[in-house]
Amino acid sequence: MTAAPADLAARKVTAGERLTRGDALALYRHAPTHELGRLADLVRARKHPDGIVTYIVDRNVNYTNVCVARCNFCAFYREVGAADGYVLGFDEIFAKIEETVALGGVQLLLQGGHNPDLPLRWYEDLFRAVKQRYPDFKLHALSPPEVIHLSRLSQLPVRTVLQRLIAAGMDSIPGGGAEILVDRVRRLLNCYSKASAAEWLGVMETAHELGLRTTATMMYGSVERPEERIEHLLRLRELQDRTGGFTAFITWSYQPPNTELGGSEATGVEYLRTLAIARLVLDNFDNLQASWVTQGGKIGQLSLAFGANDMGSVMIEENVVRAAGAAYCMDEVEITRNVEDAGFVARRRNMHYELLGEPFFRQHAVPRFTELDVAREEGDEHVPPELDRYPARSRAGKLRQQSR
């Protein structure tokens, strides 16, 4: 009797062989969830036999919510001139860094909207100011669509923009804005204009050529088909074969509340299946993060049995998925407890997955927190003074500068 395609694919995983597109789709569609978990855990254990699960203490800072991209799955963005649109001032960002360092943090994850009134020079000035004050602090900054936005705004090639940002202090690039790397899906999500699949991959390949390490992501559960999720993973695997520049992969489910697109959120079981398939397909990625910020702490913990070897970031602050209704929070104490209760050893790391030591809270007195901070308190509409250094491009920005 001939074995089913999913059974044949499972045997390939056990033998350490690379999965094809058909193998991955057969497993995703037909393998029982517990079998996917078993296979993903097998691969995870091969790559990480020491039983260590890592995490990073950093802060997710969204420096502006003003955005011209208008992705229909995003509840975070505000249109240019909106009363609740904001840009963080340099001093606000410095204060966030101080709080992060006090909690053992080593970097900022810095991402934001495509704001036409923030030119390339604003980013360069910010990065240099951060490095001058905190020379050892890392900037994990600007997703590929943000880099493309700056390239268009400055009319400079992506490579030149990246070179200038690196010279100013950029240390690595987060994988945001990937959504699904299939242009049919990107058009339906209204994010094709901000970055096609080829453009997103092109920024990452250029960054890797320039010596930067980056992460890769996937937002699933919106309008894509199962085979398009697999296509996304295969495109990442192909680029990783060429450059080896990705440090980790993170997947999370689309968060529909408060969005134009609407719909319903994928289940926790679907998250675990998607994570497991990612571990099996992405055989050249060492690290997979658990997305507790969208799934909650317990599914985050269960992720460690479905291929994840990293609990991601303590975060401290989050604004994007919170805008869509997700408000999970885990401080370092709770992340460590979840890791250890699952039978692993918890260790702090940096963005390059170099181990930094045992949990910070076991060596220092740090305050507990049960809720993630926000970019700004509600009702705070002040405009940072440094914005006047840069000529505004939007009508709203020009009117604001003329009135000052």
C-alpha cells in the first residue's frame, strides 16, 4: 500500500531531508496537529539540543502613527493631519531608552508609519543622537517598507539609504511589513504599493550584502490561501540560502478588530500548525520566535513544543496589535516562569542570538509590570520642537509650520 503524501513528507523530516512545496502543503493540510508538533519539536531539538530557550529585553517603540500606506488590515495608522496622529520627540525616545536600560534592555525595536514629514535626515539625526548618548545600545530599526518609503521620499536608491542609516547607527532590521510575500495577497491587503514581495525581499538582500542581520516575519489569517503561506516560507528559505542573513522567523495571526478589512482571527490551533510548518520548511533558519503578544502567554508557552526556541521580546511597550484589540503582557519574570515550567532553561540574548546571561531580574531589583506601555498617554498632542528643523511635505505639516 502506497504511503500518503503527508506520511512521506514526515519521513523526510525524520531523515533530515528538505521539504518540497508539495511536502509542506501535504503536511499542513493533512497531518494531525500533534504530529506536526512532534516533527517540529524534533527539528527544534536537533538545532538546539542544549534545552535553552532565549528571549530579549528590549522595547517596541512606534515613533509615529502617521502613515500614507493605508493598509486595510492595520488598526494603528492615522492619516496625515489627524488629531490623534503623533511623532515622538527625541527626548521622549531618550526617556524610553533610559527606562529600557533600567530593566536590563539592550535595544529598541523602532518602527512606525510612512510619515511624509519625516525625511531621511530625521532618522539620521535621531540615530546619531541615540548613539552619542548610549553608544552600546542597539537600534533594531525600520522594516523594509519604511526603507522603501525613505528611498522614494529622498529619491535615493535603497542601497544608499541603508548605507546612510548604517553610518548613522542602525544595527539591524526587523522583518515587519512582510505580511504574505505573494503579490495577489498584497494587492488585496492594499499593501502592494508600499512594497511588493520582490521589493521587500530586495531590501533584505541588500541589507544582508551590507553586513546587517535581519529578522523575517509572516502575518497569516487574512485573505491568503494555504499554498500562499507555503510560498511565503519558500521565498524566505531561498533568500536565506543565498545570504544567511536572517537571524529568526516570527509568525503571528492577523488581528481583525478595528480594521477596515475586518473578519475573524485564526484560532490558537491554526497558529501552532503554522508555526510548526515554518519550523519544518525553514530548515536554514536557526531561530523561531513564539508570538505571545498576539496569542497570549499559554499559547506562547505551548509554542515551545511546536518548534519555537525563543520567546521573543519582553517588549515593555506595544501599540500596533493593541490598536487591534490584543493587549497581552508578559514581563521578564513571567516569560522566565513560562520557559522553565515547560522544562527549558531561560537565557537572555541580543538580536544576534548571542547569550547574555541569566534573567536580569534574578540579579537586579526591577519593578514588575502587568500592562505594556503605550507610545504616548491619550490626549497628549504636543508636537516635538525638532520637527521644525525639517521642511514639511504634507499640506498639514506645512500649515503647522507656518502657524508656529
